[in-house]
Amino acid sequence: MNDRTHGATDSEFLANYDPAEFERPSVAVDVALLTVADGVLRVLLVEREEPPQAGRWALPGTFVRMDESLEDAARRALATKAHAADVFLEQLYTFGAPERDPRTRVLSVAYYALVDAGRLAHADLRRIRVPWEGEDGGPVEVVATDGEALSLAFDHAEILGVVVKRLRGKLDYSPIGFQLLPECFTLRQLQDVHETILGRPLNKDSFRRRMLASGQLEATGQREDEVEHRPAELYRFVHRSAV
Amino acid sequence: MNDRTHGATDSEFLANYDPAEFERPSVAVDVALLTVADGVLRVLLVEREEPPQAGRWALPGTFVRMDESLEDAARRALATKAHAADVFLEQLYTFGAPERDPRTRVLSVAYYALVDAGRLAHADLRRIRVPWEGEDGGPVEVVATDGEALSLAFDHAEILGVVVKRLRGKLDYSPIGFQLLPECFTLRQLQDVHETILGRPLNKDSFRRRMLASGQLEATGQREDEVEHRPAELYRFVHRSAV
DNA sequence: ATAATAGTGTCTCTAAGACATTATATT
DNA sequence: AATATAATGTCTTAGAGACACTATTAT
């Protein structure tokens, strides 16, 4: 028991508190920014230019500053890459294996962000290939435009695997599907997003019924155009007031 | 760009790496150890004896050591409190608001643990009261045996709220219900656990059918005894081989 | 007109809720 | 025998899958 602190008031204690007393891990945030387009999941990666693991591809990340929240750090990690002000962003999991970073102990609080493909240039987006079915989980692969698998830094292939697993699990009872589409969209586009995330085809009829019955969709009265067939109704996502 | 590191190999870089270069947050783990008995959720709390927030009730926690995994730290936080070797333990969420701890920046990687009530003395377990329905979420209350609400330390009421919300969300598609029961249990006991977690009654017939159809239950051929009515069959949880 | 997709209506099948009935223990 | 709960069987209802059919655009 420490006489300097035991029984003291909070203010006395804090005046004597030495935060440098113990060795600490570093804390980073890494953000998986995903889009869906053309039936594939894509992720924003950056090529590491400095050691460790220079030349490998990594999720955008940054070390957490002492006075910012974790979510603020995550948005800062995206700031130069995307119009990150209003992207959907949610904490995923904290990865803390002692040897996951060769520098020193580095914890990564991982986030995932979802945007519609129209808001990002395709330049930095790489295609995700999921080598497992359903919610089995495990690392995923990321392939370049030439089809070759990229070498990912640290445990980022595992992090992306957890992202995909999380998306598959949450898709049915959360509005994440809408985050990957523009404000107005057709039911077909919504179904494409769901099928791409789940990695399997869905029944069109029951998908329509389920979505329309959910109360989350509002018909805009407008129709898509520039399509070479009958244009579909455009819908807007409305947050469902719980029952 | 840093000339000392740019273009260097990993080993050159690491030889020069100074982990003390940047100020870092502290990282703690806090563990919510839950049981279900007599129709209530209970949680293991410890009374803080030293500042900050001496006298308040807190989740067992500890600072993460440089060479241990987050899960190891969580088990260590429980070690003196419970036979923690083989409890079910899962990461919940990382809480990182800059002002959540008055000492300095302290991140908390929260875990939850589930054990059957028979394995813990009731002494340190306090009853959880959930003031919201379904998965609305929000902080919960913890009440002493005399019914008075305890004053919880830091953001631990919010952490417990997230635990309850997570349990309600995962109950239907994960085996967490079984973690709160002894190895052999009756369907009635399993239903009690589900009803307690969800905070609402369930239909007995369809609950039985659903559980038996899930393939997760194996009849032991044995029956409960020391009950004052017809004894029920005892079942054992078997991990369901997917499909 | 033809092609292509949007959207509607209906049948079937499965799972949940409701309820009645039978079974098996204790007192 | 009376009581309490376990366990089974059946009817009804809601939602998903399947499929046929109609609607609306472009070429």
C-alpha cells in the first residue's frame, strides 16, 4: 500500500500523481474505409513509405494524441484521404497482441468507415477478396487492379477480416447498408450492396418486401434515369422511429 | 520526412527507434464479470480504496503490462476475484474519452466475462437494474442488497450498459446463454437465463422448439432432482458444427 | 415489336405463438 | 388424490422463397 496516496483526497492524490511512473504501450487508431461498387468491396490503403514494413500496404492510421478522443483520431487519420467530415465511422475492435508491431508495444483501436463509392476517386481503392463463407471469419486478401494480392502490413489482413465479419453480422439489423449508397438509390442498388457484403445472392422478392416493410425507406417519387430499361423508383433512407 | 528513418531497413530503423519520443495515454483493462441467478443479472464490483474516486464501486481492472496480451491482462484483473482460468471472456469496446479518468489520459479496453452463479460466492455480486428496454442502451444501475443504488466509479455505469446491450444483441446467435449455466441444465433454466438477459418473458413452447432444433443441445438422459414436481431432463451444450 | 428490368399477386413452406392434452414427479 | 411442472401434439398466423404475370422504359 502506498502511503503517499492511500487515504488522500482526489485533489491531493492528483497533485502527486506521476503519469511517467509506469512504462506504457503506444496507442494507434487504424481505419478501414470501405465502399461497395460493381459487386466488390473496396478498401482505402496507403503504401508505407517508412519503416517498419516500408513498401507494404496499410490501413490509414495515426497515433492517438493525449487530448483527442479515439473517434477524433480516427477522423484525423482519414482527413487527408477522404472528405471525412461526415462519413459513417464506428469502432470495431482493439488489437493488442504484444508482437503485432516490431517497434514497441502498439495497440491499435480499429475503426471502420463506410462511404458511397461516388464520393471517392477509385485511385486508392483496392478490391477485397473474402476467402471464407458466412461469418466464419479469418483474414481477407486485398488485390491490386492487376489481380495480384497485396502484401499487407502488420495484422491489417486480420483487421479487415474482422470488419467484413462485423458487416455481415450487422447488415440485417442496422442501417449500414445505406451508408454505402448515395442519398437516393433504387432497391436494386440496395440489394447489390447487401449481396456484395454477404457474398451470396439474395431472393429479390423477399428482399424488396423486407426492406419496404422495415419502414426505413421513403419513396422520393423520382425515378432513376440514363438506364436502358424501365427506370426504378428512387428511395431515401429514413431513420426508423423504433416501433 | 525524417532522414534518420526514411529509406532505412526495418532493422536499422528499429535500432534507432525511441519509444519515449511521444507522450502516451495509459491503457487499462476493466472486466465486467456477470452471472444470472434468481432472475437477475449480477456483476462483480470492487470498492475503490484509493484515489481517485475512493469509496466508489468499480469493475475489477488493471493497467496493461508491456508484454502481456489484452486478454491476459483481463484474466489477471479477475485472478484474485474468481477462478478465472477458464471463464468465458470477450472484448467489449474501448472507452477513450479524454476526461474519463481524472489522473491522466486513461483508455479502458473493456471485457466481459460470464460464469454460472454456482461458481461464485454471492458476497461481492451486486444486482444490475436496467432502466431501458430492448436494445435502446444507456447506463445501467447497480443496487446493493438493501436496494440502494451504488455510486459507480468513472464511466463504469456506461460500460455495464454496453455489456447488457451487447448480451441482448448476441443472445440469439451465439452461445453466451450457456456460459451462464453449469455444464448440465434444464430447458427451464436456459429460458430463465434468456429472459433475464432480455428483460422480457419468452414463449415457452417456441423457446423449447427453437433450442432443440438448434442442434446445440444434447440430452444427457439424466434428470434434475430435489425438485418438488416432475423433474426435467438435463441437457448439455455441444458446439454446433456449422450447418 | 423486342429486350430488359421494375413491380405486383399468389401459392407454398417454415417457424413462432397459442392452447389443449398427456406424463411424471412430490406432498 | 391433489398439485405442479415437463413434454407432446395441433391449429393458426406471419414471413420467406418461388414463380407467374403485368408495367414501363430504350432500341
